[in-house]
Amino acid sequence: MSDMTDIAAPADIEDGFEDEPNMVRIGKKPIMNYVVACMTLLNTGVADVMVRGRGQSITKAVEVVEMLRRAFMKNIRIHSVDIGTEEVKREDGSTASLSMIEIIVGS
């Protein structure tokens, strides 16, 4: 079985912000970077923010939402939690199944 670090990922995933204006995609950066990204989106008037983590970042996605909810924005609500599997293409052309979580939070 191959290591999950072999999976190719676009460079913009690590920025915290994704192409969708209300999505924060969790990567390898520290948790606080993603908490700040969520707070920035919510403070600019976005009604809901989707926090999305794949593979080993699932735990970090849950931690981001919990830190946001418990320490910074106590009135925030978790609207939905979805789990699933994505097919991801590797650099060598093969595909792998990768678990993912999407947590939608908002006021």
C-alpha cells in the first residue's frame, strides 16, 4: 500500500482559501492559519463557511471548527457535517480513494 503523501495536490490548496469564496480547505499549515481564514470570511459578511479536510487533514478540520466555536466565535453554529470519499489522481496517473469531511459553519 502506498503512502498518502504520494497524492498530487494543487499548490493553492495550502493557502487556506479555495476557488469557492466560502471554502477553507485544510492542509499542512498550522491550525490557527485556518481559524483566522474562517474568521476573516465570516467577518466580511459571508453567511456560511465550508471547512473541508481530506485524508490526514480530517482531524485538523475538526480541530479548526472546534477552536473557532469554543475560543473565538461562541455564537457560531455547525449547520452540517458531511463525510465521503473522493477519487484523487496521483502523479503516476493512478487513482486513489481519499476520505474527506465537509463542515459548514455560520451564524
